[in-house]
Amino acid sequence: VQLQASGGGLVQAGGSLRLSCAASGRTFSGYRVGWFRQAPGKEREFVASINWRTENARYEDSVKGRFAISRDNAKNAVSLQMNSLKVEDTAVYFCAARVVGQAEYNYWGQGTQVTVSS
């Protein structure tokens, strides 16, 4: 499966952005789709994920209540709605997918830059 991430940009603190991760080549059925981010000088970290079939969602603690991950059946895409953005959310955001039941995310999209200014 090929992943295409989009929706990054520059926003002021407190603002919102919506990222999208679209799949081509197959549907997300049977996959868990996740968002990760990597800030300059830091390791990549988990942000959120969703089981496409059950819509079970998981979040990293610092984004709970501010970010929401969801699926879009019609577009075969997963969205990450980011509200109340903070300067520390600035990073390159990547979407990834793994087969449900497997530990590793095998499929990765290109990153999209999110910059939050103060």
C-alpha cells in the first residue's frame, strides 16, 4: 500500500490544521493507520492511530483532547484533526500503516511539515 500525506502548513499557536493520509494500491481494511512526528533533533514519536475496521483510536498523552484521528471511507483516507496547536507540536508528521496484529508499521508515507508559531 502506498501512502500520501498532506495538509501540513504554518499556523499560529491555538490554531488548527487537518492532516490527511490517503492510500493507493489497496484499501486500509485490515490495517491500523498511525501518525508519527519528528521534531528537529528529536526521535520520531507516536502521535495517534486508528484501527480502520473497528475505529479504535489511540493517542499519545500530550495530544489527547486536542487531536482527533478518523477514517474517511469514501476517500480511503485517515485524517488527523489537530486543534489548540502548540509550538511544541512543530514537527514533520508522517503517516504509516501496519497489518492489525503485527507490531511493526511497514508502510510509510512522506512527511508533511507542521509549523506552529508563537
